Amino acid sequence: MTTEPRNRPVSETDPAALPYFTRPVPYDLPPNARHPANPWVGGGEPETDGMARGRAGGSASRSGPVDPAWSTATPSDATAQGVVARSVPVDWSLVAKLRTLVSDEQGKQFEPGTDDLVREEAGREAINRLVRQASTDRRNDGRPQFTAAQRDALKEAVFNALFRMGRLQPLLDNDQVENIEIYGHRNVQLQLADGTWVTGDPVADSNEELIRLVQDIASRTASGARPFSEHNPYVDVRLPKNGARLAGSAWVTDQPVVVIRRHRLVQVTLDTLVELGMLSPVAASFLAAAVRARKSIVVSGAASAGKTTLMRALCDQIPAGERVATFEDVYELGLHELRSNVIAWESRPGSGEFGPDGRQAGESTMSEALWRSFRYNRSRLIVGEVRGGEVWPMIKAMESGTGSLSTTHATHAIAAIRKLVTCAMEGEVQVTHELATSKLAHAIDLIVHIDLSYDTTSQTARRRVAEIITVAPGERETGYATTPIFAPGPDGTASPAFIPREYKELEALGFDLHGFTQALAAGHAGSSPGVRS
């Protein structure tokens, strides 16, 4: 039997296997030719006296003596497989030195608050000058001057260290890299767009340097610096430029740990997800009508199941004229970048001493933002991911009758309710199981569960909507009742199961009720009496 190459591009004829429902970038393209990280990467133009604009690593025809500091280490899986193409190694100690020199120059040249583009343009000039000087110094010391390829690579590395994400930047620019996991400075694991995992090159030379890199990234977020220290050993930030989400920890783990998750589909629709095999056209029509009918919906699933992607597709069904507010611990939905009438609130940790109210100066919570949002003329309130105490802002948003949307981690739809009950009991003092259950039963209308499965043979992931259930108060005031409208079909994808009378009314808003009943009659899924608790 023939074994497929490990990093072979996923076939476009099998869209269900595409992580985050995206098409893979052609593997014969160099990574930095797709999304240039800086002005010197991507053109393949001839070098001039100014900044070199060729791809990092230079042309294959360039050659010259190699200094021991630039000697090539054993390539990682990612380098060996062509995922991260850096043919010219970099002297990172020299990068750090040049970064410091340019930073010091800019500190004297610019006042705080100077436009980033102005700083970057001046930085290009300074980096160009200092790299030329470093090459001349090598010649004066009797060492070989830098080759054109080495100069290009050095300029890129210094620019990234100053204005981008340092040694992480080539990975963030590479469309073949889906997720990045770092376990200490030596162990870098990359999940590719086809679902496979490979090892990557180190992004730091020590754990201390890795911590400093994360601290530098956390200090440059658009919503203000986020602390990362022994007193604040966890950090969550949304990276600028590409919107990836970084979670980091140190001091409380055996070594620094960094996980970066990237979202491929930001401007996504339900039609797109239907084309990619995530759900059926009938299920998509039901969800679209439910959003238009202002039903409050929770999307559940495992980590990396595609909950945020589905949330964006559901939000696409909100009429363009509606005034929307989003509430997140860390910006992730990105609706404010797609619509002009969205206010996006983000929680912000405080710093310094605690005040009489037990809060640190500068702290801004999701609950406070939700409370204040009622003065901002918002017609729909959306609370992002619910992991714990965020459940109460979610309940309040849903109780306001706006047709809210949220996500949570769970193994199936019913488990999502139980998980949210636990979060509610942990989030507030003196909240009983009965109160939490009653609140959720009255607030949530629908739960949409996404199933994430892996093919161990092909090492690919499949994401599909598996369940859509209704939630309502049970016969007892403190209980809840659920009815599966769509249940897992033979292939695991949500298929018609039962349609409550009140949901038939969604036909007026675009629900394909005829297609639903036809599929049900054809036996694509059996009905279920529902679950009560």
C-alpha cells in the first residue's frame, strides 16, 4: 500500500478535511512570498544600495564564505520539509545587539506616541546603515563580509525583533502553519494546514529570552499593556496585524509555555461552511433564520473545533443596520473590523495596588462593560467565549432579549448546559444549582454543537456541526428541557430529527422547512423524544 507524503496539501475535493475550513496555500511557494513581514521580503527585486528587497535567504545563486557564528544547525522537521524556508541562518546575538542600537536611536529621535509607520520608516534606514557597518567591521577584522543573502536575513530579523513578533514572525507569516505550540525555548511544535504536526526551529535561545519575547509582545497590544511576570504568570493577548491569539504561562509551569492559535476565516458565511461540508444547507437555513429571529444561541465544541469560525458565520446573518456590541476577555471575533457600527469591549487587567473595592487600578471587567453598554444604543449584545465567570454577563445579555451569541467548551450539546451551570455556580457566591439551571434554561434558546474528529491514518481533522438542540424551562421551575432539532446522522453531521411547532415559524425568515421535512421523511435521521432534567 502506498503511503501519502506527510505534508502533502489537502485535496480541494475533500473540504471537510480542511482545518478551519480553508484551502491550503501551494507548497511550492516560499512562506514569506505570501504575506511579507517587512519591506525587504517578497519582491525578489535586485538589491540596491538601500534596503535589500529580495526574499530572506536570498537567491540560490548567491554564495560566499560562512562565518562559524552563522553555521547551519540540524534542521527541524519544519525546515527539512520546506515549511519554514530559511536557507541562511542568523546570528541572533548580533540581531539583539543591532536591535538595541536602533531602539536607543529611536528613543532619542521620537517622542512617545509617534506614528508607527514613521518609526518603521526610520527603522529601515537605521537597520540598513547598521548592517552595512557591521559587514564593514567584519572586513576590517579580517573576517568575510556578509553575503547579500546574509544581509537580507539579518535585516529581516532585526526589523521583526523591533516592529513585529521577533523570531515568531516567519511562522505567523506562513500560511502553511495553523497553530504554534512552544514548550520551553527548544521545543517548538507546528500544526500545519493539513492537520499534521512537525517540529519547528527554536524561537529563542533560552527560557529567559522566550519570557522576554512574550513580555515584549504583551506590552504592545492595541488595548494596552498586559502584565506578564511572577506576580502575573498568565497572559492572553490578541496579536496585532493578523489577529492570532496568544496564551502564555511561566513560573507556574515547569517551563515557559506559549500557544498561538490562528483564525483563517474571519470574513466567513454559512454558505461558505456549507460548501466546505461543515453543515447541510437545511441546517444552515435554520441557523440563519434563528439569528434573524433573535434567538439566543450557544456554540459548543472542543478546543480548535471551529466555534469562533461558526460564530462569525452566524454574526454575518445579523442585519447590517443593527448596532452590535461584543464582550470578550481577549479580542477574537473581530466583528469590529468587519462592520462599522460595532463596539468591541475587551476585559483589561489592572496593575499596581488594590483599591478599597478590591480591584486594581485600571481594571475593566466584562460585567462592567456590559452594564455600561446599555447607554450605547446597542440592539444586539454578543459575549464571546465562556470559560467561567463570563457566564453571568452571557446570561444578562441573553435576558436583555437581544438574541445573543456565545461559545463554550463541551463534549456534546447537553454537556454544554451542565458545563455552564458549573461556571455559574463558581462565578458567583451563593448561587445554587437550581438557580443556575433555571437562569440558563430561561436565557438560552439553542445550542449548536461542533464535533471535531481526527483521522489517525491521514492525520487530518474534520469539523462538522453534529447537533442543534432547543433549550427551555422544564416542568419543574428549576429544571430544563431539551429537544434535538438536528441530531448526528450516519456520517456524524447534523440531520433533521424533530421540529417543534414554534420553530416552524422560522420558515418566514428563510428556514427551509420543506427541505427539513423531506430529509426527515427520507430517513436521514430519526426523531427523539428529547431530554429533561
